[in-house]
Amino acid sequence: MAPAVNNKLTGLVAATFTPFTTQGEINLSEIGPYIDYLKEKQGVNSIFVNGTTGESMSLSVAERRDLAEEWCRKAKGKMDQVIVHVGCMSLKDSQELARHAAQIGADGIAVISPSFFKPSTADALRTFLHEVSSVAPNLPFFYYHIPSVTGVNILARDILEDVWELIPSFKGVKFSGSDLMDFGQCVSYCQTHWSVLYGVDEQLLAALVMGADGAVGSTYNYLGCHASELMSAFEKGNIVQARTIQFKMQELLSYAKKLGFDLGVNKQLMNELSGLCLGPPRLPVMQCPMSEALTIAKKYRSLFTEC
Ligand SMILES: CC(=O)N[C@H](C=O)[C@@H](O)[C@H](O)[C@H](O)CO
Ligand SMILES: CC(=O)C(=O)O
């Protein structure tokens, strides 16, 4: 992998699904083909592994280590950057995974807020993040903000206050919230070498207008090349074209949401569209019936042509 120093993360980042066997064990053998698919078919050059889409909170620490290692190994020479999400409910587990990420040559780590015992103040969360980062001080560090999932409604901007003093390796925020005021405040506060990455795929264009450096999301697994077109249309000032693509993404997701879009559906849709064998999700996420994924895949094919 390219050296992470001064290597600002921009553009599109796919948040990967975790491949499981039909028996529900992690399936490392599918990672190589998955990376090739993302690169060759979707034009995606960076990945965010063991995150929400990767069902990290349903995995054991040992499984997360094995997965992270395989993602890094197979991405070598193919992906620009591999960001490993290491957040856990337990500080000790997060630190173990952060140390491990440094050993295996990850390009960066991201940490989500604990969500069983929730931090009650920005300072509590900042201290937790600091404690994780301090065991891997040379690894670019990203705060992963996803209040709809964690239930932690602390403004991301409050986490950033003088954060370089607390976390010298701080490199940015993965912002998966829809509060565009908080997002804008993060962008305007951020240093130029940091990355502010947006994570609500259905409103990416709004975040680009607000100054996002890139995007991390689950739908870029199968909408990667279209989202790249959206981003380049935006960069060229062609807002009408960017909007047309965004509206199609919205149409697909609103259709899917009416049918009960969740991680199980999302994963089955990816299986159907990519031909990869990523298996079922792990409980408590339920496997979606094939017919539902097929209905959504049909909608996808009616909206998007192959790249
Ligand atoms: C809650 C959740 O999983 N958010 C993802 C990223 O953070 C997104 O990529 C969504 O899956 C996507 O925007 C579809 O709603
Ligand atoms: C969507 C995203 O960024 C994640 O799966 O963590």
C-alpha cells in the first residue's frame, strides 16, 4: 500500500460487507475476488473494512483481526487505502485492534462511539478516541460519526475542537449523519490535510456542495462507478448531471426502503448484482428472501446501465 503519510484520503471509498460462508463463518477466500470486483467493475480504489456494513459489532475480535489482515494483504498493490474500523464497546478490544491494524500495514483506523454505555459528553468520547489512538500513534486516525446507529447525539464538530492536541495522528471524520449544519462546521474547522468523508449516500451531492473531500458508503459496492460520475460531474460544475445521478440513487434507495431495506437486504442485493458469494448476514440481522433482492436488482437495472 502507498505510504499513508501526507496521503490524504479523497474520492469514493466502499464500506465492505463481510463475506460469510453459508454456515455463518467468516469467508476469507472471497476477499480477493471482492477487491478485484470493486476495482475492476466499480472503479473503487479505497475500502473501509469492518465497519457498519461489515457487521463489525457482530464479529469477535479474533474474526476482526483475521478479516483486517486478509483485506490488507489482498488489497496490496490494488487499493490506494484500506481503512480498518477498530471501534468496539470495550476500550481494550479497540486498542488491541488498533495495535493489530498498525502491525498489518493498514493505511488508517476509524473509531465509532461505544453505544451500550454511551459517552455523555464530547469530552468523554474524545478521551475514549484518544486512548485508542495512543496505542497506534503513527496510524492516520478517523472519527466515525453515525448517530442514527450509535444513538450518541454529540455534535461531530465538538469532537474536533483542538483534536490535534489530543490525537496528533488525527486525519479526518467519516460523517454518516444527515445534519448538514454540523457537517459544514466540521468542513470549515478542518485542516487542509484532513479528510471529511460523507456517509449518507442518498444525499452525497449536498455534502459535496458543503465541501466533502470524499464519501464512504455501503452502496458504492454496487453504485461505485455511478457515484464516481456524480462526483466528477460536480467537480466540473455540471450540477444538472450530478443531480440526475443522485436522483436515480435516491429512487433506488427509496424503492428499496419501502420494501424494508436493511443490511440483510443490502448484502443480498450485492450478492445478486456482483455475483460474489458474500453469504448471509449474521444474527440479529436477518437474511432477506432472494425474491426481495431480485425485485430491487430489477429496479437497479432499470435505472442504471453497466459502467
Ligand atoms: C446506516 C448506514 O449503514 N449508513 C451507511 C454508511 O455509513 C450508508 O452507506 C447507507 O448504507 C446508505 O446511505 C444507504 O442508506
Ligand atoms: C457505510 C459505512 O461507512 C460503514 O459500513 O461503516
